[in-house]
Amino acid sequence: MLTNPLSSILKTQGTVVLDGGLATELERRGADLADDLWSAKLLLEAPNLIRQLHYDYYVAGADVAITASYQASFAGFQRCGLSAEQAADLMRLSVWLAQDARDAFWEESANRCGRLRPLVAASIGCYGAFLADGCEYRGDYGLSKQQLIDWHRPRMQTLIDAGPELLACETIPCIQEGEALLELLAEFPHLPAWLSFSCCDELHVCRGEAFADCVALANQSPQIVAVGLNCTPPRFVVPLLQSAARVTSKPLLCYPNSGEKWDAAQHRWIEGAGVTDFGPASRLWLDAGARLIGGCCRTGPQDVVAIAEIVRGAS
């Protein structure tokens, strides 16, 4: 039976606070992620750093932690010399680390502040994340929809086996991959998910298709419990949310990056005029219809604190 784990939080406080960036915050704390596995590298080398960051996000006010499985895949781990069994263990570990951090946070009653028990969302990153060549921001894979379904299936099954409350299908750059994920989700009808696209401007996903058309896909599946965007510059968020609201009644989500640009060739962020205060920005997103709000790359616990103050003050 399908249940929506977000419904209690939405009913109680009106808005769900998501966490912030994972890999970029781990790098800020000193982790070396110069590797195709990105944050998934630390599942092997320093899992306690991941657990601590999940814990810090819960303390900051997050209702949901997104696991460190965005860049994790059987093919990616195999490329680094790991067996399929080892890869599966690491993917399940990504969920267990977030669950352990959540349980530790929840046991410390001083940090609850009247909140409902937080959730864990297993990250299902786009196919392009495995390629680690920047095509995750272009969507030009050259694969059929069926090939995408077959590629995503074993990872999705493995992450589901670890027991998250829901899946975060995120940073999807094209409508074809959104369609593939919806078809695959139907094979696991008991588990809800959100669907989140990466966008290149106020109207389009990174591949160039209309964001509204991608959002409308969510109407086809009862398993999609929220739909929206992530890893997108904050300056595009309000018009994107407005276009989404015209094509779906499902809860809208946004967790943009800081607004800086990723240099895929140099594997680094180009520092620039990013958003330095997510508090006022989250108010605009809330007014534009967002009901799940957080941060992506180059955001951290301080941004989640700012979001939580705005969101909970408005409920």
C-alpha cells in the first residue's frame, strides 16, 4: 500500500524543510572529493563525515535528509575496482548513515523543538552523474528510454532494500529520463518519490524542453508525491515554480544551488554572485507555491537554518 510520508509534515507545518548541499559542504569541511565518485567516494573512505553532516542538517532544521547516493552506481563503483556486492553494500550504507543520524537526532529531545520525526530520502541521481563529464547538466546521453530504465533499476532496487521513506529522483536534465524513472517506479509501487529537474533558465530544463512539460509528467503517477527543481540558480526559481503551478496540483519543491556555475572541465565551481542569504529567498519561493524547500550545491547548514526560520515562522 502506498503511503505519503510527507503528508503529516505538510499537514502540520505547511512546508517541508529539505537539507542542503552534501558534496560541496563535505569539501568545505576538508574532504577531498576529486574523483568521479564525488561524495560517494566518502562512503568508502570516511562514512562518519557523511553521517555527521546528515546530523548537522537535522539539527539545523531539516525534515528530510537526502542520502549520499547521487553519484553512486554499480557501473561507477565497478569502474573504481569494486565488485557488485561491495557496490551494493555502499549504496545501502548511504541510507543507513542518514537513518542513524536521524535516530541520534531524534533521541536528543532538546533538538526536537516540537517537530515531527524527520525522514530519509534515497537519492536517485541522473545517469549523467555517473559519466562525470558534465552531461548531467545537458542530458545528451544518446541512450533510449529503455536503456535508462535498465541502468537505473538495480540501483533503485538496492536503495529501496535499505528502507528509506521515499526516493529523491533529482537533478534530472531531460524529459526522457523523467519518463524512464516514472516507468521504473511503477515496478516498486509501494514506495513514493519526488521528481526534481535541473533547469537552465526560467522556462526550460537543461536539455531544453519546457519545464512545465516535465512537471506535468508527475500527474501520471500516484507515486510522485512532489515535483519541482534542484541544482538550479536561485534567480530562476520563482518563474519556474509559477509555470509548474499551472500544470500540476502536486506539492512543488525547490532546492536550488547557490547560483554559481559548475566548470565540468576543471571540476570546480566558478565563484560569483551567488545567493548569500536563503532566508529572504525562501520567502519568495514559499509565496510562489513551493512546499518543500532546501538547498543544493554550495549551500550548508546555515542556509537550512535560515530556510527553517522563514518556513516555520509562516506556518
